[in-house]
Amino acid sequence: MQTMWIGGEDVAASGGATIEVENPATEERIDDVPRGTGADVDRAVQSSARSFERWWRLPGLDRAELLHRVAANLRASTESLARMMTLEGGKPLLENRDEVEWCAGCFDYYAEIGRHERGRVIAPVREHQFNFVVKEPYGVVAAIVPWNYPLLLLCWKLAPALAAGNTVVVKPSELTPLSTLMLRGVLDVLPEGVVNLVTGYGNEAGEALVSHPDVDVVAFTGSVATGRRIAMRAAESLKKVHLELGGNDPFIVCDDVDVSIAAKGAAFATFLNMGQVCTSAERFYVFENVYEAFVEQLVDNARALRIGDPMGPDIDLGPMVSAAQRDKTEKKVAAAEGAGAKLATGGRRPERPTAGYFYEPTVLTDVSPTMELFTEETFGPIAPVMPVKDIDEACRLANQSRYGLGASIYTNNLEYAMTAASNIRAGTFWVNDPLTDNDAGPFGGMRLSGNARELGAEGLEGFRETKHIHLDYKVRAMPDWYPYKWKV
């Protein structure tokens, strides 16, 4: 059985209960982790609170050096971390190796911009004065992380929060906690208690974190329903919330591009990690005169994808993360078919492997914008495709969603690209290269997709608050003090 990491020590849950972690490719138990309680959360938060003053007073250059060492430790642990993420999450090993490198790059990036500045000097209102705008950390950050990218989505919070001078308590998903617990060997270069790792269920350990009076910020990535609940609980104590929620991303294909390339991009954007990506392409709007050719190419790409053991060298897709997640996908496909959609390919469990939560990449046609696939987050390997007349109709339909995380377009026409980028409400807009992230570019959504930004300078700002310091270096009486001298 694994243990939590609190105050630099390996500890079991105070109540002694555990959670079984399953391999979604084999349906076999991998290991157990502690089922943390409110008492465990309190111990972790108090550890981070005690470490806060020392950590944020550390000179910026020293803090940057420690974050660079975390990045080096991540790279040195790439293979073991990637294999564990593959075992517990089902993503192909190749993708998880990439994930670890992205995590290391994120730490290197924030190590540098975290020491770049701490505010600014503004023009004073009187002679002999200086005015400073200073950026300071909040205190203790609770980082509650989902299962689809367990380390990357953690590092997008952890690296900027630490660079800003905060301390952090991490709660991973109960589906993928093992790789997070392995970070104790990566993070042990930091002072004791700066980062604490607590495992457990959302309605137990997660709820306790959100409600804890000594947690200053709650940073969460996950569903809209859970984000809404966190916001309501945090509002009781006016805690800052940093929410990255769901997506229902549109993908536009114009008639001036090579359809075979657009179809390859579409297959990557919708089937990556079995569609279990918050920025997966989930709604396809294709110009009428290339619609049939695009569907044919997309179907060919979907059928060519190799499904199997995610540890294997010749595999494109592993399983979905759980039986529950696959069941949701099956129900969504069945509901779409019931509403008139037609299966172009997929829509079933593959014959092999016989064990595991595998599902075929699915392409649906004869869909309509009122179907649930077009209005709610799918989070499965489903590509519903519909024809549109022109760029204006594509943009109008793209905006018929309560979400606003990402959007993509394939076109060589600058007018098409800029029309869509200017009119579609989304936090990230990709032209001819879907799903690519950039540590220096902010990531986040509009509307139901969240209220914050990760990565970039904006990601650092999310974990800093602002103080104004007004300094007069000459002690003197001011002319506008009492008694007033009235002017007529």
C-alpha cells in the first residue's frame, strides 16, 4: 500500500481506510492508497501553513534554483512516472513520456518568470515620494487535480503557485493517485511542508480542503458541476477560486484546405487520450462542398488507429479510464442514434482486447446542433460531423454552446481564420494546429469553461495578490492636513 506525504513524512490515513487503484487496460488492482479524511487534510494544511513564511521570504533566485531542481528530477524520473501514469490512467506510454517532459518544462519556465519581477514602481503624487505595486502570495493553495493528465494539470498549478511564494496541498483524483504520490521523490528538494500530498475522495478529502479555514486559494480542474460546488463552498469564506472546467470545442474545416490533412488533424484532436481531453474537438462543422470527402477521410483515419495495451510500442489508443467513463460514452452514442444520427464507424467495444475499458473511435453523421453531443461536454472518442454553408454559419453554430474553452479551424484563407478567431468565444483558438499548448501562452476558458488562466504570465498572476506601498522619504507636515485653510 502507498502512503500520503505530509510534512515530509509518509503517512497512512488517520482512519486506516484505503482506496483500490485499478489498471483500466486489464481491470486488475495495481495498489491501494490512503482514503484521506478531514483530519489528514487538516494535518497537511497546517504543515503548508507553517512552511509558508519561510518559503515566500526565500530570495527569488534561491526559489528559482529549487524549481529548476524539481524540473531536473522530473526528467530523471521520466520512465518510472510515465509507466505509472500508463498503468493507472490508460494513456499510451509514449504520450505519458511527453507529459513528464511538459511538466519539467513548466517548472523551468516558472522558475525564471517567478524571479523576473515582483511588481512595479508608479509615478508618485508628490515630491519626495515613491509608490510601489507589490505582488505577494496568497498563502496555502489547495490543488485539486483530475485523472486525464494527472501530472501536467497539477504542474500547471503547482509550478506557478510555488514560484509566486505559496505553499500547496495537492489532492489527486482517486482514479490516478499513484503517479502523484511518486512525486515525493521529485519534490523532496523543497523545504519540508512546502508541498503536501493527500489522497482521497472528492466528497471527503476534497470537501475538507475547500472548506478549511487556512486554505487561501482553491485551484481546481474538472467538471462544471464540481466547479460550481467548489465556488459555492469557497464563497462562504470569500476564498479565491481558480477554476478550469469543461469544454465542448468546435472544429471548423473550410473548403480551401487539403482535406486529408484536415482529417488527420481532426482525428488527433478528437481521439487523443480516447477523447478524454478538456480541449478535445467535440463538434465538427465542415463546408458543404468538402463534407463528404472529409467524412470519408476521417473515417479512414479512425479505423486505422491501433487500440490495445497502452504499454505496447505499436499502439495509438489505450482504454478509457474506467467502466463508468466508457458507460457514459456508450449512452451518449446511443442517445445520438436515437435522435437520428448515423454511425459512420465505431460505436462499439472492440473484439480485442477482451479485458479493459476499450472503445472504438466513433464518427457520427446526420447530426444536428440540438443533440446533446453538440450542447454538452462529451469526454469520449466521438466525432459528430455536420455540413455548413459558409464561415458565418460555422461561427454562429460554434457559439451555440455554454462552454468556451478552445476552438479550431483548418483554412488557408486569412479572412476565414480571423473571422472565426474574432467571433468565436473561446480561451484558445487554434489555426491549423489543434491542441498545442505553449508554456508562455495563457490557457483557460470563457463562460462555463472556467474563470481563470493557467500558463504564461497570467498563470503566475493567478497565484499572486496586489499590495500598494506609498512611501514618503521626507518626514513633514502636509499642506492639506488639519486645520483646513479655506479658499474662497
